[in-house]
Amino acid sequence: MSRLLHRDTVPPLPAAELTARSADGSRIHVELHGPEDAPAVVLAHGWTCNTRFWDAQIRDLAADHRVIAYDQRGHGLTPEPGPGGYSTNALADDLEAVLAATLAPGRRAVLAGHSMGGMTVMAAAARPGLREHAAAVLLCSTGSTRLAAEARVLPLRAGALRTRITTAVLGAKAPLGPVNPVSRRILKYATMGAGSAPGRVDACARIVHACPRRARVEWGRVLAGLDLAAGVRELRVPTAVIAGTDDRLTPPVHARAIAAALPVGLGLTELAGMGHMTPVEAPEAVTAKIRELVTRYVATGTAAERKAATAEKEDVA
């Protein structure tokens, strides 16, 4: 399984790795980067990806943040799931397990989710674990419902036929095959903007093609029937949204609908010319938004918590 980057440097080395146990016993692979006591960020990747999808963010943020990244069930170094299988409830269970395993009680973090990672956050919106640990949220290139109906990957007029074919494609069992010039062109057309740099296209292709077929198929079927509109309304923490204007998988109509429905919305940033893979296509913009959320909602709180803890120790002494 290739986990190479589009950059010449090696992937960021985690400060530590651990295994979180989900509600059904599934093992979730987690990487911990950066200083343990720094403001925390949790990164949830999307369908057919893995933690390497966030390498640009990890490299930048780990210097002064505690960066927590994990492989969704069936992806990367997280094995096939236990009895909970593949469902939005399982995604929420896994996120709660990661938060519980990596953040002390009451410690809050910025949660950033791309595509299915954003759907994970929406699925967990009403969960106690999310409400305890989420200081703010960033949703990147994601949707909450009608994914098959709104996707524009197929060059067909919107309607029942396009929706049926898109649904079939999402759950297709055909292998992706090796990464080659043809597969890179297909992936670029389907998931990235026309101006994407070849190295970034290659990085995404290697990540996507490394995804085990069963995880791709099973999660594709979940996405085809997705309905997390209620989760958007339950996401009662400050939430920012980012979308690429040329996203064919989750077109901006999704981001606009989510931004309009959020209880504590921080607005929508539309990145001109970007496709679906915004953390890779526009890493500076995504990282800057995460930093902004940390500065506004976590860093101040972390400093206050440290001050309170110090005062409490002094009182005891």
C-alpha cells in the first residue's frame, strides 16, 4: 500500500501513535503530532483517503499545535470494522473514541473534517463526546444529503438517470488499478480543479488508489444514501465551511446549504478554481482557517485552563 506524498520529503513523523477502541470494538489508528500541551486540532479525512491526506496541514500546524489525525475505519492503517460495520453511526462512534483516547476530560479542540470526515462531524453533532471536546469545527468540501443527485462528475443533465448512474458508480466494485497517466487524468477530472499541480494530483491518486476496495465500495454505498441534515442543525459549536467552486463530487450547493443551516455558522469560504480535494489543492487556505479557529476558540481557553491549573496547584501548596 503506497502512502507516498507529492513532496520529496518523507511524511511527517508522529510524536506517538495509538489505537482507539470504538463502541463495537473496532480498532482505529491514530497519529499524534506536535507538543502534547499545545492547542489541539483533530483531523478527519474523507472517503478513500488516509492520514497522509493531511500532511501539508500536519507539517505546518505540528510546530505549535497538538495535531491528532486518524484513519477512518477500513482506510489506511485502520483495519476492516467490527460488528458496527459501515454507517454514519459508526463514523460518529469512531470520532467519539478518538476524542476520548486523545483529549483529557474537558479539553477542547478544533475539529476539521474533509468530505466524509465532515460528514463524520455532522453525524456526531449531538454526541456527548463531540459537545465536550469540540471548541470549533471546519467543514471542508462536504455535503449532508443528496450527494448522488447533486454530484456533477458525470457529464449528464441533472435528473433521475444521472442520479442512478452516480449511485452505481459510488458503489462500484471494479478495482481502480495502478496509478498511471490515465488514472491520474480521471482522478483529476473527478476530484480536482483544472489548474491543480501535477505533484498534487499524483499525491491524491496514490492515496485514493491505496484505499482497500471493500472500504471504498461499502462507504460509497453509505454516501449514496446519506442524510445528515438533522446533524447540521445539531452542530451547535462555531463552524466554518470551505468549498471549491469547481468541486464536482460535492458542488458548492452543499456548502451553501450547510452554511445557511448551521446554528453557529462562521460563514462560507469558496475557493475559486479548486475542486474537491481542498486540503491538498489549497493547503495554505485550509491551514490558515484552522489556525484562525484555534486562535479564536482554543488558544485563549487553553491559556486560561493552564493559568487556573497553576493557581490551583499553588493554593494546594
